[in-house]
Amino acid sequence: MVKTISVSQIEQTVHEAHEIYSKNLNGKNADYIPYLAHIGSDLFGISVCLTNGRTIEVGDSRYKFGIESVSKVHTAILVLRQYGADKLLSMIGADATGLPFNSIFAILLENDHPSTPLVNAGAIAACSMVQPTGNSEKKWEAIVNNITLLSGSAPELIDELYRSESDTNFNNRSIAWLLKNYNRIYDEPSLSLDLYTRQCSLGITAEQLSVCGATIANKGLNPKTGIQVFEAAFAPKITSLIATVGFYEHTGDWLYSSGIPAKSGVGGGIMGVLPGIMGIAAFAPPIDEAGNSVKAQLAIKYIMNKLGLSVFSGDSVSITA
Ligand code: GLN
């Protein structure tokens, strides 16, 4: 079936979602990273970027928040660009863990690889794979440059968040060294962990995440800049990773109820990818017990359901002006 939706319908729905959920008080800012506990709990922004480059924004869509685990998607794309799809599968993997994002147990259960670049273990392994091996500054440049290309504009390191997270990331230090024990990390563990911590501390906006989502939805062609950031063939690979584990142990419930593959971060951001149609991002700091933003989840679900969109519908969607 061909489904026709107008831009004004999308605009109206995005505004409705913001209006309905802005008063929701559920969830709580992440506090295991001290910086995140102090971010305004009522910040709330939504941005949709269509694959033709048109953006629809409401609320705090230009507020720079900690990208946190959403950055795992960006660096997985960098690994795809540098190594190709087969190596990502053999060196990291693409399996859901069904366990929390920082699970150590998950590392012990997988006997051949860290499982997926979208949980902490696999994301630290992905940072270890970034070329050139051993050169922290050049690797960092590659990570930031890749995020800039995907987002259409540069992210900005939030120094205070980086310090806060570096001072308290004991669990992630254990993960990095456990990976070393199992030969599943491909550069020096402390260097790899530091890159991971730094990338999580980048400030990003909902607008930038929606452009990145749209770039994935648009087969690697950034609709804002016109730059082909990655090979079109990688788009379904990255979307499948997001669909499988984007919400950790709640991924199935999320996909079932929202119809859109999306990745969350404890900074309160969520980035969704609807192939061929749009990227969508929402940001609101209070998160649930699995680390996923409460308001951002509600807003994206509302928009998808109200517009009757789902990655599984089989509909081809035409968006009219
Ligand atoms: N930097 C955070 C951590 O490693 C990211 C977690 C997340 O956003 N789910 O704990």
C-alpha cells in the first residue's frame, strides 16, 4: 500500500507529542555520572529530519546534551567504513545481549566476540578498532570527524561531563580489561576506554541526531550536506544493529510498540531511523530503570503511531509538501 503523509501532518503530530508529554514527571536523571544529575529535568526537544533534508523541530531541539550511548551507532558506522561489514561481525558481533548496557555477565556468556557495538563492551572494542591503531589523537579525530559528517555539523566535547565520567567509570574499566583477557580488544585497553568515554561526553543536539538518523535512513547520503558519508550497503547493517539492541533489555518491547529502530543514551537522547523516510530524535533527561529517556520514548511512540508508520508495515510512504 502507498501511504501519503503531508509535512504539515508531521509538524502537527510532532507539536502534539511535545505538548502532551512536556508535563510528564516520570523517570529520573542518570546520577551514576554526577554531571548528568544536574541537567535541567524539564528540558525536552524533538527533531525530525526527512530524507529530503527538511527538518521539523520543537522545544529544546538545539540544546547540547551528552550524546552518551547514541555515539555507539556513530562509531559502529566508522568501523564499517574502515573495516567493512564482515570484519565488524567477526571482531565484534551483532547479537543482542538481552542484558543491561554495562553488563559484565554478557561478556562472559559470549564465547567468541563482544556481541554488538551497541553495548559498552562492543563499543569499547569498536573504539579500539578505529584506525590508526595506537594513535589516540588521530583516532579521536576520526571519531569526531565521522560524527560531524553524519550530523551535518560538529559535536562539542563537554569537558565537565568527560571529567565526571572519567572519574567514575570503574565498571567500564573492568569491561576494557576483561575484553583484553579474552583477546576481544584490538588496541591498548586504557586508550580504547578513554576514547569511548570521550565520545560519550560529546555534546550533541536533537537536531544533529535527527540528521544522523536521516543520513542512515537515506543510505549514507547526508540530506543536509549532500555528502555520501558511507556506502549505501552499510545502511541496512547499521539499522539492523539498532533494531536488535538499541534499547538493551527493552528492545523488543520498544520495537513492538513504536515500530522504529532507535538508539538511546543515558544523557536523555534517542535517535530513530525509519529507512527511506526520516530520522527522528528526541531529548529529555529523566530516564527509566534501563537508561532510556521516558519522555523521548513516549514522544517518538506517539508520533509513529499517530502517523501510522512502522518499519514492519510494508507500506511505501510518500511525503507531500
Ligand atoms: N557512557 C555511559 C556508560 O558507559 C553510556 C551509557 C548509556 O548511555 N547507556 O555507562
